[in-house]
Amino acid sequence: MTEYASDRSDDRSTVINLRAPKRQRDLVDRAAQILGKTRTDFILEAASRAAEEVLLDQRLFDLDEERYRKFIELLDEPPQENKKLQTLMRKSPPWST
């Protein structure tokens, strides 16, 4: 579990207000109840997981011009031949049989 999702400190000094349709609030409440969580804890944990996924999908490459050029060249190279991958791709997927 992430540091944000598992943060159980009593420092709840920051307020986050939101409005939601009743059906969504009820959905969140049912899910939170199943997990034995409060609505606030459920929403904060779910939002924190989603935020971390977004941030983890972002990458910063801080390269000088020469290293950036080499990086781009590597990305642009054709893939190396991979016999095992080619064999795998010729097989029918298990769900199609």
C-alpha cells in the first residue's frame, strides 16, 4: 500500500469539498461499507491510487543534447529478431479454441 493510502495520521486539517450525484455517493458508501471504511477514507485512498498511477506513468528524461540524440537513435532502431516471440505470436490464443 502507498504512503498516501496508508496514511492514518490524525492531521486532517485540509478540507476537500466535492459534490456528487446521489447515486455515486450511494455507490461509494456501499463499497466503503463492504471494506469497513468511512466514505472519506475510501474516497481518499481511491483518489490517491489513481493520482499515483497518473504520476507513475509520467517520466522525465533530463539528458544533454548528445545523450538525447543517442536515446532517440536507440528508440528508432528496428527491434532485434526474436524467434521465441515470433513462435508465440503464431500460436492461437487459448480463448479462441
